Amino acid sequence: MQFTELGLSEELKAVEKIGFEEATEIQSKTIPLLMEGRDVIGRSHTGTGKTAAFGIPAVASIDKAHKNTVQVIVLCPTRELAMQACDELRKFSEFMPWVHTCAVYGGADIEKQISQLKRGVNIVVGTPGRVMDHISRRTLKLDGIRTIILDEADEMLNMGFREDIETILGFVPEERQTVLFSATMPEQIMAITEQYQTDPVVVGTAEKSRTVDSINQYYFDVPSGRKLDALQMLLLAYEPKLSMIFCNTKRMVDELTEQLVSKGFKAAGLHGDMKQSGRTQVLNAFKSGRINILIATDVAARGIDVDNVDAVFNYDIPQDNEYYIHRIGRTGRAGKTGAAYTIASGRRQVTELMDIARYTKAHIERRDLPTRDDVINAKTSMVIEKVKGYADSGKYGDYAKVLSGLEAEGYSAEDLAAVLLGMRISREIRTVPDFITPVIRRSAGKERPEGRGRSRNVKVEISVGRQNKIAPNYILGALVDATGLTGKSFGKIDIYDKFTTVEIPEADKEHVLDSMTGTKINGHKIKIKLYEGRDKGDGKDYRRLDRKSRRHSSHNNTTKRNSKRYQ
């Protein structure tokens, strides 16, 4: 369907200027419904054009007569996604001067946001935590809201924002349009739709494949402890002009960034602990090509929109199937082909990756790592081709006199050429690691995967509790952000007066302890250790909650919380 067939008016001018001609499937199905004011549940993945699907109708819905009243609010899981969505809405409203948008998110100067809100805006895009903060400060009033949009709702729930979302919905008038976009439809999503939407229309996209056909997907099985060497070998062998590397934790992002930079790569890291100015600087450097390797966590990478990424590397196996889809979707955009490389260590990780492949309906091909000789030969050929090109162009012809002078001193041209080639090639191969490709055990010509089985849980103890005004979503949000695991990975949360216990997978206990050590929850630096059991008192100073029984408390109490979130 062409955009000209969607019944757009003023905003169509901006759509034409942007270059949109043919609407994507989600856009052609959703835009007419939203223009009619219907509640919609959109099931759509990254790269399907969902921002335009809800953004164009949102812009078109603004009432000129109340241009200084917030009429549309869009909730996003991360600051990058909020910034990206806000930028898109500004583009759509270029020829509509009465439309004013504002992005509110953590990590940025709240006073500037307050000043912008006071000047009058009618569309607010924000993360749940910062929106809650503005509500509690009375700098954001939602009594004039006509449309609320939950973008990537499943991701917000995974990050522990359900209570915040329900609290925000409690401030919005009952007579409103409620729009929800989600890649998956878990029970929590369906519960929200049943409670807060009116006769919603479910809109989905055809799923021939959960991943893009233009992305070639490969994996490499390497020994534990050699992943850095393997990554280095792949970067040197394939030489992507622009690439993204994904890690599961902020700590790994920092460590890997430091290691690659020390080896001469132009790399930078991106994660939630960085100040907004630093994040913006890194993103601008990546988009401009000043750095060509961006290392990021899944959460921090949401909302990054760069069309010319050649390759994506999964340094860690994604902790969620949907994360894999979001990761590799960063390449193969705008009609180009891309490549996704996953580094696995051992049969367990290979099995996890094969589970992802089945879920995403993708073929992830196993490959052997390039050898050191392969890389050296490729680098040598590259240098030789450059030398030939310069010789044919005559670019360095003026140095013939220098060569004649050296020959007069008794050096042959052949010896000098060999030395210069050796110097140039040595510079190219100095960072190539020594690496022996592992031998994979096979049975009947196939790999023997190791079944996952049902993992056991253990408890950890965290040194904050009810006295620190801790709520379950603080704990869950901190765990998800620090470890890279999903909210579903954690079991019971028992909150006591002075401490909290959480059930975690036994297989991930060292990772959780390492990732959480020294982090802060609700402003309190925490200590974490394996739970050894202790006296709980009379049973009245603690409450037990599991994932299925965590429920929303009244928004009057919730708005009093410190709303700094792990976004």
C-alpha cells in the first residue's frame, strides 16, 4: 500500500520529504485503525517500521486548540529508544508548527526537561522512571492525554516496569486511546490489554521467518578463555567497516572495549552506567565512522538506528531469544546484506544457540575460525595489491632518486623492496593472535549437543530491604540491567526488613554475584552473597513475592518512591 492511500493530510508533506513511498505491512494495517481512534495491539519486531506506524497517527491527532496540553504520551524501555522515537515524531511534524514534542529520560538534566515542559508540549516520549519522576514533581500532567502508546511493552516488562506502567495509566483519563506494540505476547502483556484497552484490534505481521533473509548467520565454537582471540581473529579476517559487538553485562562491555582498544582497534563501549553526554558522544562517533566498532549491552543498544552496519558479533550468547533478533537486526538494513557472527564456548552454549535458531526459524551455519596463516595471507595480498596500484599510478615516482642513491651505496633494489614490504606487512599482522582452531567432537558426522535440562535455583542475599524503601521492581530491574539476564530468569523475591533474598539459576550464580557486586539499588550501594539462611523474625517484617504474584500497589504510594530506574 502506498502512503498516499492512507488518508493523510498535512503530515503527508513530511512523509514525502523523508522519502516514504510504500508503507510496510505493520504501517498499512495500523495507521488507518489509529486514525479512527481504535485501541490497537501491534505485534511487530525491530525494523518493521512501527515508529512510523504509531508516530504518524499520533502527530495527526494533535488538537491545535489545545496545543500546550500534553495529548499523547509514548513510553519506551530505554533512553536511546525514547530519543529515537522523539526524533522521528519531530520529522513527521515538520510542516505542523503546532506540534511540539519532548523526550524525558534518565541520565539527562531534569531541569532542562522541566523547562521544556513548562514552555508547552503536546507529545511526550519517555522512559517509565523519568515520567514517574515528572509526575511526582507535578511538572508533567496527564489529565489531557488522548492517546497513550506503549512501545516495546514486552521489553519494559522484562526490565521490571510493570508497576510504573500501571501507575502512569492510572493518571491518564479513562476515555483515551491505548496503543501497545510488542514483539511477543506473554501473559503479562495480555493482562495489561484486558485491563486497560477497550475492544482492541490485534495487528500482526506475517512471520515467514523471525530473522531477515539478507543477514548471513554463522557461529564459531571456541575453547573457553579464547573468545577474545577468536573475536580479534574475526575482526582482522573480515575487516567490517562498521560493526557492533554485543555483551550481556556492562562489566564485559568495559573489559572488552579496553582490550580491543589496547590492541589497536577503534572501538568504544555503550551501556547504562554512562552519562548521557558520554553516550551521545559515542553514538555520534560511531555514526560518523570515527570509531568503527561499537560494543554494547542489549538494553543500551535499543533505539540505535544506523543503516550501514556490516556485521554484528555476539560475544556472549543472548539471554533471550528476542534479544538475538534485535541484535542481528542492526545489520542487513536499507536493502543491504549483512552478517551475524556468534562466538560460542562448549556444547551447552552451542545448544542454547541452536534453540535460538529453532525459535527464530533461522539457519545459523557453523564455521571454523580463520587460521593465523589465513589472515596473514589475506593481509599480505592486500598490501601487494596496494603496492601494485601505487606503482601503476606513479604516485611515488619522485622517490626513484632516493632508490638510486641507496643502490649507489651497494643496496640492491630487490633487497630494499623486500625490507619495505616486510615492514608494511608486519605492521598489518602484528595484532594477529596465535590461535589453534578447536577440534569439535562429532558423532556420525554431527555435533553432539548437550541438553539443557531443568536448571536448579539457589538464593542470593542482597543487603537492602524494606527499611531502604525497596520494592520488587527495584530488585528485578537492577538484576536484569547488571546481569543481562531476563526477568523470567529470577524466581522468588523475599523482602525482609534489612535484606532481600532472590532465587537465581544455580548455573548463573557466579555471574550474578560478580555482576551485582558494588552496584546500587534505589541509591544504596549493595552487598550480595549466597544466602545461608537466617532468622526471619515473627513473619510480619517481610513479604514474599514470586514472579507470578507481583502485583500493582496503589499509584498514590508508588509516586512517592525514588523514581530513578535502571533504564
